[in-house]
Amino acid sequence: MTNNQILLNEIINQEFKESNGFNNESAFFEYFSACQVLKDYELSSEEIENGIIGGGNDGGCDAAYLFLNNEIITPDQLGTLTCTKGSSLEFIIIQSKKTDKFKEDAIMKWKTVSQNLMDMSKDIANYEKRYCEGVRDMFMLFRDTITKLITKQPKIYIKFYYVTLGTEVHPNVKEQSEELKQVINNLYPNAMVSLSFVDSDMLMNLYSSEPDMSILVDLADQAITLGNTNEYVTLINIAEFYKFITDSSKQLRKGIFESNVRDYQGNNSVNSCIADTLRNKNKEDFWWFNNGITILSDKITLITSKKLSVDNPEIVNGLQTSNEIYNYFSENIERLKDENRNVLVRFIVPTSEEVRDDIIFATNNQTNIPKSSLRVTDPIHLQIEMYCKSRGLYYDRRKNYYKNQKKNVSDIISVSFLAQCLISILLRKPDFARARPSTLLADEETYNKLYNNIKDLSVFYKVGKIGKVIQNNIRKTSDWTTAEKSDVLFYLIYGVMVQKLKKTKISDKDIMDLEIDDITDKDINDTKDIIYKRYKELGGNGRVAKSSTFVNEIDVLLGFAEGNI
């Protein structure tokens, strides 16, 4: 074995033991591989796990993800999905095997599943017995997304990643990969198809790579500061700003925009004006026509009078401007060396988390932004984070903040997962939680019931903690498929609480009076067996889990009639 193979085996073994959320090392390796392959997309642990669809009848697809302009797409977003012309649509499929070889069989499975499920003339429903639900749903999402966006003419990238601890690829395996590309191109002639063999050396390189935490930026002139080291107002050459927001491969540093509550709006009137200014107003300075950009940071160091070092920069206002600058130079890379226009940039080190949220809210509340986009700047979410943190549960209000601090995945709870747990328990809507993970906070009435009407922070902590305990229990259920785990999870969270509290109409007062330690593994497993059995009897698929009537079935099974207790 090579050094990297020995080290990777040790890394995987140690991280598996620390993870406390996977049934075996093979299942953990699927998660580990996806984390490394998708590192540049900066997905949360939850987003990575949701894409793991392997198991029986997976057609060689252990994990699959769909991205539009580097943003992950989920089925509940399909109805409102849109993009600008020529956007990037990426379909990524991963096969992970903790072996020291690359085998032809894996690629042969990909050829077959592609011929069957990527061919739009074939009905995916006809393959119900051949491929598991997670695989069918993912390929259906890919097809539906292409259909939805067809008039926008997105650039389609289909990327396969075969991950093992091997060191070399046999010529026959490489030939199979070329045949796979041809199969795809026969179906999608304009798609760009690639297959990457991720061996032990590449996997170690991916594991060892870390996103830049500190970025240097050259200024056009001395920055304005009032003697403080936590605020700078300055002009930056737009070519230099392009370098600041891109990585070594000339891709946008996605993490730099995580705090910005507004997604890039594409080709709207404002962005068209910004793009027009960049293209056609070369004699006047850019900052004359633009409000500028606000960047928050953990620490700013003045290296020289015209150079700053910025730790963990986050663009909280100016996303549209930043994207248009990126687009302009991506299309005109030769203009980088001769550019002499500047953009106005404000660098701020907030004195507290409260101030940070106030800045985000204030700088984005001046334009027409949906309130749901600003939810996590509400004081309640910082209060939840602080309360949970002191008890060993990390509320990921700032996406990937705790993941980057190397906190255990099983101790991190996302904003959407807590909302799903709250909706399942307090509003008795596990079907809603299962079907609409990306849009839960958009409804004003639901949001107020969950966050503004609950005054005791222990409710959020207890619901989140119980949710994570039950989630970790389900992860270790080896004979369930990934789709089954997703389908049953929020019903089990609801069912366990109904069993423990002996009622279906659960209030925040009931949660306050509950002792978490009173919920045992036996409670979870007994309820799990009851719910799973009925779920399978009704068909055992996403339609059952997303129906509004399955929760009534659970109430009856557990001995409670909804509305009576």
C-alpha cells in the first residue's frame, strides 16, 4: 500500500468512529467521498447527505446532485426555478467504493442507467422495480429541470466521479468511460460529459485542501479609516476585485456570498444596467454609477497602505454588482491587465453578532427583498444559536460556520432541519416538512407560529436535540434505503413525541416540561417499527410520505385519534 492509501484508511476509520451517524464504514465512505468531490460547492453536511441515494438497485449511483449556477436544486424549487440564458446546469453522479481498484462494472452500470433514465422518450415509472426511488427521483429532477429551463438554453454538464483508494486505472476501464461519454452525447449532443477517476492521491489532495480563510486584496489608493482597525472604505480596481472574489480556477468563491440574503437575480433591469456600465462606460469610473459593496470580516489587517488582508470575508451587500463584475471578466478575460476603473468597497469588522445581523438587515432592507430571505437575521435565530451552543448543539445560522470549525456533524443542526422538526411536532405537519424543505420559512403565518409565538428558548433546543437523536438513529438502520430514511424521519420525530406526551396536539408548553433523557432508544425503535410497517403497507414511497393523510394513519396506529387528544 502507498502512504496515501495507509493514511486515508486511518482518516476514514477515525472520522467514521467520531461521526456517530453511519451504520458502517462503507456508508461513511460514500459521505466522505461526496464531501471531498463537492468541496468547492461548499454544501452543508445535510445537503451532502440528502444527495446520497445509493443502496440496492442504485444503478451505480451512490450519490447524485443537481446544480444551477453552482446552487443546489431540490424538487420543491422546481415550480419557481428560472435562470438567465446560458446558465450552467451540472448533474453530478458519484460512485464510491472503499477498495483499491477501479472496475469496469461500475461504468457499465452507469451506461445502462443513463440509457434507461436519461432518455426522455422513456417513462421513468417503468423502471420502478429496477432502480430505487432515490435514483429515479434524481434523474426525473434532472429531466424536469432541463424541460423547465429549455428556452434559457442552459449549458449542460454531466459529470461522473468514480472514487476508490486505487492507484491506477486499467485501459479497459478507460475504454468503458469513453463509451459512457458517447452514450450520454447520443442523448444530449450539446452536453459536456466528463468522468473523473478519483484515486488515493487525488482523494488525499482533496481532503488536505482547505478554502482560503484569509484573502489579500490590493487597493487603488489608501483606504479611509477613522483610526479604527475594524472599518475601511476604499476604492478597488474592478480587475483586482474580480481576483478577490474568484479562486485559483477562476470560479466564484461561493462561501464569500453565504451571508448575502439575496440570490443573484440574473438578467433583470438593475443587473442589465450594471452590465451595460461595465461594457460601455470605459471613460468614466465605475464607482460613479454604482452604490458599492459591503464586506464583513472577522479580522482586517493593513499589510501596507494599499493592501489589506481580510479574514473570512462575507459580501452582505453588492451581490449583483459582484456577479456582474465576475461575468464581465469571465467573458473578457483579456481586459484584466488594462482595466483602470474602480468599485467602492466598505470593509467592516462587526463588534458583535447582533451588529453583524443589523448590518445585513439594514443594507438589504433598502430594496425589495422577500422577508423570508432575511429570516436568519431576526434576533430569535441568534438567541437560538447561543442557547444551543452552550449545550453542545450547534445551530448553523451561518451556513457551514460550525462545519468549518470541525464540529461533529451529528451535533450540527441547520436552520431548515430545525424548522422541519418544529413543523412536524408543533404544527402536526410531517408531510409538509418532508415535501418542502427549501421553502419552509417563506410563509409568514407559519413562521410567526414557530418563532415569534414561542418565548422559551428551551423549546428550540429540545426539539432540535430530539430531532438529531432520532436522525442519528435512522442513519444507522442498515436495512432501510436512503429514500426510506428520508420519507420516515419526520413522521418518526412526530410519532416519538406523540407516544411520549400521550397527545397529538403538542404545544410549546408540553416541550418545555419534557425531559430529553426520558426518550430512550427503545422508545424510538418501537415507534420506528410501527411507522415503517404501515409506510411499507401503503406503498413505501415518497407519495406516501408527502401525503397529508399518512399522519392520521400514525395517530391511529399509536392509539390516538387526531382531534380528540
